[in-house]
Amino acid sequence: MSIETIIRRILGEERVRSVKTESIVNFDNESIVRISIVYDAGTAITEDEMTKLLDALWTDATQPFPVIDFQEDTDIEPVAAE
């Protein structure tokens, strides 16, 4: 199951606006996956949902550790090319 599918199942399809992932090596030379989630600001993400999400994404200690950034869709600044 993909990372995005897991996120959408736990947080709800209608609430998740976008998901971006990037696999990198951190300063300790360990593999991590950086996950950016943009969600509908109308419904806050609870601590319980964050815990469920982390537990679902990191089921095996041999997998890269997920580092998750949550961002409300109202916090996104529009960017225009000039």
C-alpha cells in the first residue's frame, strides 16, 4: 500500500489536499522519508490521528523513518512566476 493511500485512509479522502514524499539521508546518515501533507483547514488533525498515521507508516524498523509535516491549505502562499 502506498504512503498516500495510507494517509488518505486515516485522515479521510475529502480532507487531504496533497501528499508529497521525498526519500533522503539525514545528518546521522540514516534513511528517512520526508512527507508533506496539505489538508483542509476546516477540520484540524488530532493527536490521535497523527499517532495512528505514524504507526501505520512505520511498521518496520528496517524501513526509512517517516518525518511528517502537516500544513493547512489556508497556510499555502500562492507563488507566481515573474
